[in-house]
Amino acid sequence: MYYKYVLITFAATCVLLVSGQSYEDKRCKCVCPSPSAVLNNTAGSDRRLYIANVQPDKCNCEVVILPRVADDIRGHEQEFCPLCECKYENRNTTIIKVVVIIVIWVIMLLVVYMGFLICLDPLINKRAKASYQEHTNEDDEGTISGPSQPMGARGNVLNRVTHQQDKWKRQVREQRRNIYDRHTMLN
């Protein structure tokens, strides 16, 4: 039931993002120096970006840039246009949006899974602590559940996992103590 709502929400999000395009798939992109660089004869690194939606054969300085900066560079058009780089770009923004949506959903699913594990951890530890028995020999796995319990029981698996987890935590604490306090390695 929950998955049905997730799929409906995912589909609705995809439709809304794909249908509401804010960028053109085809465009002319021109990079030019600042008009003041041509007027003052200074070689500055200040560049400006001009974008227009024109046909591929009209992607040039005269069509895209001059109408916008004609007042600023009047009389210097022949000096300004050779300094501009115009490229016609054809891209598929729909694919880009779908990939971004998929990445966002994978991250959301991982966050939900992490939350599920965080909520499940106290329940497992509470169950394991209630049936925990202290053991004297940590390396003997046959005595973990005791001789009277069958090895295939569900609680036995949980006890073994909890025991191994506690054993690992003790080893990590001891290793940290040896490294930071005594400056020795644990064998």
C-alpha cells in the first residue's frame, strides 16, 4: 500500500518537472568581452555571456549580441565582434531532469532506510538485552545459546548476532585504549 503512494508521488513529480521547462533545449551561447574593454582599448578578463534562442545559421555576433549592446559600442562593432565566441548548443534537458529526479529519489530512499534502521536498532537491542546471558569463553560459539537451546531457533540467531556485536565493540574499545593510551598494537 505504501509503495503505491510512493510510485504515484514519483510519477507526479516527474511529470511536473518535465512539463515545466524553464530552459530551451536549443540555444546560441556567445561569450564576449565587456563593451568597455573595446572602448577603452584595455585587455581585461571581464567576459559576459549572451544567450539567445535563434536558428543555428543565425548564431553569430551580429544577430545575438549587437542588438543588445549596440548603444554601448556604437562605431566599434568591427572591433567587438571578432572578440566574441558563439556556439550553437543542442541539449536534452528532459534527460537531465529525469537523471536528477532519479538521484534525488535514491537519496530519499536511502534516508528512509537509514531512519528505519535507526528505529529498528533499539528494538533489537532491547530484545537481545532481555535474553542475554554472560559468557566466559567468547571464542566458543557453541556455548552462546547454551546446551539446552536448539541451534536453529530465531532467538538464538539474534543472540549470536548481538553477542558478536558486543564482542566487536569490546575489541574496538580495547584497541583504542591500546593505541591511544599504551601506544601498542593488539594481536
